[in-house]
Amino acid sequence: MPKFTFMFEVTCSVDIPVVVGQDEVNGRRQLIPVTGGELKGEGIHGVLLPGAVDSQIIRPDGKCDLSARYAVRMDDGEGIYIENNGIRTVPAEYVEEVKNGGFIDPSLYYFCTTPKIETYSEKYRYLSDFIYVCSATRTKDSVIIRYYRVDQE
């Protein structure tokens, strides 16, 4: 059985979603601009660079498929790129609310992601040598993502 080691947390400040379209077949496609944020953990810290976006489709059943892309400038000037894909699901009684852009209490939904980390820095190369899973929390103006490294027994 694998074990999980907390590595760091990324807090993203987000803007109002840009709705691309919505129908009852595909759901609601939206792009959420990431306006800032930071990565912080034990001995590791950086800020999110401009240009990040969270691309989402909220399906007719309320399930949200998401794919976020963001870059981090570490305090020492090195860079890290993160591609983070995942899902967010809500109980049936909240489906209509989230399909129409509403927010519900984060304790009511499942929100997990599987990131891939890329870096051109030898110092941070170790981050790209592991598999991670994340638990996340979405509020109206931010997303908090906790990164856990998957370790062998």
C-alpha cells in the first residue's frame, strides 16, 4: 500500500470565470484566469507567474473536469511548470447550482487532482521524479491545492 507525504501547498487567486458556452449536451465550458498566488512548503517557496488558467467543463451531471496550467517563479529565481488535471463532484442536490456557476460549501464535494511537474532547474529536478495526488478546495476567489507525494511502502 502506498503512503502519502505532504510536499507543499499552492494557493491560486482566481478571477471571474469566462464562460465559453453552455448546453445540456456538453455542459458549461469555462476558463478561469489565475491572477496570482504562491507555492509554499518546508524549505520551498515561490509565486505564480501571470498567464495561468484553469480550463473547466462542468458536465450536465455536475461533475467538473478541470485542467489547470501554471508556472511558479521560486524565490531563488528558478522556474517550475505544473499541469494539474482533476475532477470535482458534488452531491445530486447541488448539481443545478454548480451547473449555473454557483458555489457550495467545499466540505460537500470531492475535489482531487493529479499534477505533473516540469522544471529546467537541477535544484528542483527531484520534484519531477515523483507521482503526486492533490486534494483541493475551491472558494469564490481562490483554489487551495495540497500536494502529496506518492511513496512506496
